[in-house]
Amino acid sequence: MKFRTLTGTHTGRIVLAAVPVAVVSSLLMAGVANGAVPVSFAVSGSQFQISASQLDGTGFSQYAGVAPDTAGKQHQVAIANIASANLSDLCQSVTTDTPLGKVGLLITAGGGGKPASATDLQIGMTDLKGDSTFGHIRIGVDASTVNTKEKGSAGDFAQDADTVTITGLQQTAWSTQASVFTLTGMHVQLTDGSKGCF
């Protein structure tokens, strides 16, 4: 089975949702199938947490892929693409070991009825929990034919849907990327590493 690698946009115009690691994930402006030149990037050695009380998205697909790190190790991930997403009560957290001990970074946004939003969002994840509703879902489609800009490899299993809603979202990921990520009411704080999103 071939795996797609996480890629950047053709124009490179990406707003990252900051994490003190070399990434925050995925990509989507145009993929190989659309003639763009993909740019791979190396993920850090740390996974991070993402949570939201609710995610509402349009244009969803999911298939298998890999996220390589700078040491050349390939991390298997489920790649999820969402063309447009609103995230209520968004939280992102990561813990890093330093010479002074553990240091955490906690980012919150999208509270008070003003959700954070993302365009051309892609996430390379290893775990996902929540209550999900999909509109017009197709399961078992070829990954090269999914309904999002970014696509997987021909012959690989995939699913896609016109809409997706996830309540109580809890996700562990290697990377998250978007062409635009708007973090309304953003708050960034350093912690001792004991406080995460879940």
C-alpha cells in the first residue's frame, strides 16, 4: 500500500496554528492531481492534542498517509482534509522536554460563540474521539477520487462526505495545517506540561 505524504500549498501561503514544534500540519491548496508541486515538510518528534466542543465542516475526506520526521522516521497517520471548518472552543496543547524540564504550550481560541475557522485544513492524526455526523458520506472510494482538493494515492481506501460535524472532538496529531487559520480570541500560555486539552 502506498501512502501519501503531508504536503504544503503550491503558493506556500500558510498560516500555522502555533505549536512549539516544527509543524502544524497539512495542506490543501492544490494537490498532485491538480498539477501542483507538493512540498513535503518534516514533523517534530512530538505529537500534540487538539480539542473542540464542536467542529462543523464542509468538503471532507480521509485516507492513510505518512508524516516523516527530520530523522527520516515515517509515522503512519490518518490524513483528514476539510475544505472549510468552524471550531468552537478550540484548544491545542503540546509538551516538550527541555534541559530545564518539561515545558508545555497551551493555545485556546474560538470561545464565546465566535468559533475559530480554517480553510483547506489537513490534519495528520493518530487518534480521534467524538460524536460524528456525516452528510452524504461515501465509504470505500478510491483515495485518488475523493471530493477534496488534496487526494490520496490511486488504489488506496478512503472515505469522503459533503459535510461533517463532530461534537466533543479530541484528537492526537503529528501535524495540522491550513491555507488560512483564523483564531478568534486566541490565548497562548506556557505551562509546566501538566495541563493539556484533555
